[in-house]
Amino acid sequence: MPIRPLTPEALTTEIVAAVERAGPGHVRVLVDGAPPARPEVLADALVDPLRVRSRPVVRVSAWDYLRPASVRLERGRTDPDAFYDDWLDAGGLVREVLAPLGAGGSGRVLPRLWDLGTDRAVRAERVELPASGVVVVDGPLLLGRGLPAELTVHLALSATVLARRTPPDEAWTLPAYARYADEVDPLAVADLVVRADHLDRPALQT
């Protein structure tokens, strides 16, 4: 597929335009990518441009929707299949963030559910998004789980770059990303694919 190099600012503009095309109502955006691709940076960059367009935004991190350690780590602290299958509380993310912005939903979103550091529930206040509101969720391994969204963005890294940028103490997660590429094929299922091997020179696959 053709690949169009962009500046980070131009990439943000392209994604904001895609959000606008998704419709005037609630829009749920998933920014999917392994930590070395910095999905949180792109997700954060969308907030101000959307607000300028009168689109209220709630930012949510998938890292605040993990399962308790007793579930996540049942198979050990460095099991890549557990990381893939057991870490994300996908049901909680749907229930508290994504479903409320779907048809007939309340419009009330819980920005955080679980504190990874304390391994306890967070006492966060729900945020009510008006009909024009947008929720932007970032995190790894988000696609292929049935998470409802109007726009999905995948930050793609080559296997070589992913391995090089992953800290040594997190290298045990690499088989999970290989499994993700094989079983989900995010390059094929995402609405937008961003080639992120060079973070200062992203490229949009079109």
C-alpha cells in the first residue's frame, strides 16, 4: 500500500479530520500501539485540536483498565500469553468507557478504573460527554477484542525496531506482539495505520 510521510503535526491534523468525518455525535477513538511507539503521545496530541473544533474530549489510558494482579499475574510476571490474554480488563473498558458513548448510552465515562501501582480501584469521578464528545483511548493490543469504536489507529513498528526499543526488562512481552501481528493483523483491521519506526517522521499508510 502507498505510504505518505508526514510531520507529527500533519499526522495529528489527518487523524482529527478522520474523527470529524466519523460524525457529529459521540466518537470513540482507539490509538493502538506498543509502548515504544508512544501511542499516548499521539492520543494526547489530538485533544487540543479537537477541543478547538468544539469537540469535548476525555482521554483514557488502557493501563488504567488492567485487571487486578491476582488475575494478571496468575501465570507469572513474565508470561507473554498472560500479557496478551489476561492483562487488559476489556469488559470494564467497554462497560465504563465505550458502551456509554454508543447508541442509547448514558454519555457518562469513567476515565480510570484501576491503579496499576497500588493494585486498587481508583475513586474517579465520571465525566459526562455531550453529544459531540470524543473519547480517545490509547494502549497496546487493543484491536481484535471487539472494543466498539468509530475510529481505530494502529501505530506500526517493524519487529526489529520494536525489539530494539523495548527495554530489556520488558523483552518478555515481544512474543505477545508477534502473536498479535499473526492473529489479529492490525495492519489490516485498523482504520488508519501509521508507520512509526521513526517517531519524528511518521508515515500514514493509505
